[in-house]
Amino acid sequence: MKYVMVLLVPFYRVDNETIACESAFATHLKELLPRISQWGSEIVIHSPQMTEEQYQNNKHHLAHIQCQQENIFYVESYPVNLSRASFLLRAPFSIWPKIWSVVKSANVVHASVSKDIFKLFTIISLVFAVLLRKKTIVAMDIDHRNSAKMSYMTGEFSRKSYFLSQYIYNPIISLQLRFVSRYCDLVMLKGQSLVDDYGKGRSKVKNFYDTAHDLSFIINEEKLARKLSRIERGSDTIKLVYFGRLVGYKGIDDMIRATKKVAQKLQAEGSSKQVNLSIIGAGEMLSDLEGLVDELDLRDIVSFHGALAYGTQLFDELQKYDFLLAAPYSEDTPRSVFDAMACGLPMIAYDTYYYKDLERTGTVKTVPWLSVDDMAKAVIALHEQPERVKDMVLKGREFAINNTQEIWLDKRLSWTEKYLA
């Protein structure tokens, strides 16, 4: 039996027996497989193909899966860099027929809605699955409804793009959500507002956390005690960090500007304290961000460390810092927020809906969206409140213990057993 996942996560076929993908996702697949054994003896991924260049640039931190050995297989779809025009031309003749073939062979189809309405890929698999009476699971990661307005305010969207997105594209995404909420067997959405607005009281529509850490990654008692002691004693340097993909909408340039403001405020106050920002990750924005650091003359306090594979090395590194910064320019639901909690790493973030929702955990401090100055003020204010920071560390660790990947996979398993019965 095949448990088919139709995704936008790019994979790369190294050879006939080996595939590669983002390391945390590979870990998730390996954890998932034994839990879905009653619905599938193997997982089949159908997703876009990573380019050779992308693979070569990132293979040192990608995970490699041995297909036959691990019962995780890959069916290639279109190249990940395929243009919208080319997709539209190919879709009816090659892309969609291949989806039909993959879905027809499935016992369960696991996919999402398509946020790019010019590349209807994942949603087509769900439409086909409903038509073929296959069991269906849907996972949706971001509440899209405010993104057009946010993109317009940041200058990413023109007025035309804003109106097209707000009044044509978003309604099409909403239509997809209404379809899956009504016709699919289990629907998991990130954010209670999505559940309330599209679930309409249906018990099969659930709010979920997409965590990837396990108990071994959570800061241990000995390191926790040292960290709490260090916070209580105070330190001469405020250590800030960002980790993840270096892409534009993450707002890493605002984090750099906020770091400069912190340095300026400390200097203006005559403080001997210093600040530094470490950026861990790889992506298309690296050269632009390095240029900004040079332009702002921040090479002595902002450093780039490259990507680290998901696992012990990354988590050990993150435990060294004081605060994680998050400054998304549009709605975002990153897994990094839970990884930070596992490391005892409090967060200072723009008040987008997901961070605002997680502020109730006591480990996230939000500031007004796009306010670099308020982010800088929050860094200094929290650094001067060690008892509050210690509380944030402890609450984050407790949340991480109670929300490991294993716990959430088991919870999703119980939902699957109930709604796919």
C-alpha cells in the first residue's frame, strides 16, 4: 500500500536508489512511516525536482534517503524553477496526468492547497483523490488572507498586484480551503483562525503544530542551569541569532538594521555592553545581506555562518545565544519557533498572526510589524530584565518538551485513525 504525499518540497534524485531533501523533512518522513503502517507500507513523494545547481550548492546539509532500504520513494514532477507559463502549457499534457497516475496507485493522499494559482499542483491531487474515493489528509501552513496587504505595504506588490492577489488569487485559495474542509477526510491547518473560519465547526478540521525536534535536542538540565546562571549574572554582549533560509520575506535585513540600532542605543547610553548578530543559513539573499552589512559598516558585529544540518550540531549552537529574531514581511509559520524553544532561546518577533498566537506560551515577545526601532528597544529591555528572560527560557523548554515531533505525530495518528477509519 502506498501513502502518497504530493508536496512542493523539492527533492533531488541522486541515483536510482538515493534521493535528497531538506534534512528536517527527511527526519519527519522516517518518523512518520511506522505510524502510518496500516495505511501504507511505503511513502511515495511526488514533488518538484531540485535543480543540479541547487543540489550541489546545498548537498552538505541535505539528508540522503536510501529508497529501497527505508521504503521512501520519489516520483519526479516538474523542475522547481519551471516558469508559470511553462507550467500552464505542460499541466494538461504531462503534469496533471502524472498526478492522476500517482494518486490512482495510492491508498492515502496527503497534500495541501495550491497557493500559486498559476501552478495548480497539490490541490489537483486532492481533487483527483476525491474523485477516485481515496483517503485524504490535508495540511495547510499559512493563513494567506493578510499577505497581499502586507506585501503591498512593504513595496513588494504594486497596486495592481495587490488588487489581483486580494480580490482574485486569495478568493481562489479560499475556495480550495472550503473544498478540502468539506470533502477531505482530515484537514490540519496552522492557526486557530483558519480552523474557525473554514472548519465551520467540523471536528475533522484541526489546528496543529508542525514540530520536528525530539527530546534529545532539548537543552539538558546541566546546560539549562548554566544558561540561567549566565542570564542572572548578566553578560557584556547581547548575542542575537537568526537561523533558516536566507530569503527576502524573512526580513533578515530588518534584523540587521535592528542590531545596528541596538549598538547605537547602547553607545548613546554610555554602556560598555555590546551586541552581535549571527546569521545561520543559506539562500538567495546571502550576497544582498552581505552587501547591506558592508554598507552599514557592521562587519564587526554581524556574521554569516552558513547552513547547519538539522540535528545536534545546530541545537548545540543555538543554545549559546540570548534571543532569536524574527521579522517576517508577510505571514509566516516557521518551524524555527519550536526549535528555539527547545534550545531555551527566547524570541523577539514582529506581531504577525502566528507569533502573536504563540506569544501566549510566554516565550515570544512581539513588537509592531515593520518597526525596527521597537525590535531594537525590545532587545535592550529584555536584556535588562533577567528574571523575565529566565521565565521565557523555562516556559519555552517546557513547551518544547510537551510538543515534540513524536507527540504531534502520535496526535496526528490518532486523528488519522479516527477520520480515515
